[in-house]
Amino acid sequence: MLRNLWSEWLRIARHIGSFNARALITLVYFTLLAPFGLLYHAVADVLHVKKQPSGSVWLNRPPTATDLETARRQG
């Protein structure tokens, strides 16, 4: 009888633990990671779209070599 009760408790405890883990990870995500992500998204300009001093969207790139050896090193 106690063995059956113990195995049933282990089954219920596993479900409770699974729920607690999901709830804790969700809480950590929405209280720590999501605000930092939203702040980074609002502040960062990874594609350099906001910086347009001359009104042009072109980015100045350094010239690259156009010889055959450089073309072979591409991959």
C-alpha cells in the first residue's frame, strides 16, 4: 500500500516540478531578458539605417582587390 502511495506521489511531484520549472523560466524571461531585448531593439542601429548625414542610404565601403588570387580565396 505504501509503495503504491509513494509511486503516485512521485508521479504528482514530477508534474508539479515540471510546472514550477516552466513558470520560473517564463518569469525570468519576461522580467530580465525581454526588457533588455526591447531596450536594445529601441537603441541599437545594427543596419546603420538611422545615421544618414547626407540623406543617402549608401554606405562607403573600402575598395577590395580584384585579382584572381583574391577571388580564389573566397571559398
